[in-house]
Amino acid sequence: MAKVAIGAGHGYHTPGKRTPDGEREWSFNNKVVTAAVMHLKEYGIDVLRLDDPSGKTDVPLSTRTNKANEWDADILISYHHNANIGKWGNWTGTETYYYPGASTGLALAKAIHPSIVGVMGLRDRGIKTANLHMVRESKMPAILIEGGFMDSTIDIKVMRNDEVLERAGKALADAIADYFGVQAKPSKPSKPAPEPKPSKKYKSVVDYMKDHKMDASFNNRKRLAEKYGIKNYRGTASQNVTLLNKLQGRFVKSTAS
């Protein structure tokens, strides 16, 4: 089973990690990571979350990478949203980082980055290298994703859309599954609908129709079947029972009025 260590960058109360309006970076990161974890589990992929899922604590970087290394994760994903100067501006884009010279990190970035860019719909700032703790101290292939700029008047419109962030999480999970060559688990087949039970009073729809002075011919039954939503009427036993039940319901209502 593939093992993925993943974390939302920072914590809810981490100083400075917020928009000019006070929105917390962790809140944006968490929505993506929460969706990713859910979909990864649907693939049957084992997941270790490195941050505090409540956001109350900003788990130290060394603690995060130590957990991933001790768990022997296959890959590590650290999910963030960027900032420039902390004041609103028109900079924009999604970028992904790996450790300089790490060919496996580059391969992972190439497998993941395009999916995030596609969902966010922002400028593709590309795949880059940086001497960041999360990608440097991880023994496994590791990347750090910056989904967009939280001090951008362009990107913040996307980041405030929970549906987009949830889709980014799903896209991240799908890309990871594809990286490992994991197929989605087949959904459980739904139980067939029970056969309708015939009326206790009437043995057949024809008996009912004759008793109520109705035209019981096949063509008239077909016309009534279409009226009551019984598709492709061929006069089968099941269709006739359904039609009988429909007609009895109609008859009861009309007499009650």
C-alpha cells in the first residue's frame, strides 16, 4: 500500500500567515488537504497527516519531517498558499518546489503540479527548486505546493471559493494515485429495486380496468403507462402490477375528492 505524508502549512494562529484582511493561510491550506486525505483514503492509500488538523498548534517543521521519515512514507506533500509583501497587489500564480538536485522530487513535482494549476486556473509559475526544510529533510520524494497568493487581488477570489479548494484537494489525490498507478476502488453495486407487490383486491390490471369500465386494450394500457412514467411498456407482469398500483392510487384520490 502506498504511504503518503501530507500537511497543511503552518497553523491557524501562526503570526503573519494571513491575508491583508486577516484570513488565515492555514484555513485555505486545510480545505485542500482535508479533501485530499478523504479522496486518498478512497483509493486505499495510507495517509499520515503531518499538521494539527484542528489548526490550534503550528507543528514544528522538524517534527513533521521526523514523523514522515519514521513512518517511512513513500512521498511527502506540504501544501501552502503564498504571499508577496502582505498588502494587496496583482501578482498571481501557482508554483511547486522540490529540493535542488533531487531527481525524485522533480519527478513528483511534474506528476502533481499540472493538476493543481488546472484547478486553480491561475498563472503557472512553474516548478522551482529551493532549500526548504520540508523538502530538504525528508528522506522520501517531497514537494511544497503554493496554490496561489493570499495577498493577491486576483488569487484571493479563487481561494475564497471552497468548491475550488475542495476540487484542488481531489485533483491532488487523483494525481498522487496516478503517480503510484493506483486505480479507484469500485463502488459497491446498488441493490436492485424490489418487485412491486400486486393489489390484494385485483389479480390483474385488466380486471381492475374492466371493473371500472375502462378500455383494457394493450394500446390504452401503454398510453396510461407512459402517462404514469412507466417507460418502455411491453405488458410484462412487473409493468402491469406497477400500472395497477398507479391506477388504484388515482382511483382512490378521485373518489375521495
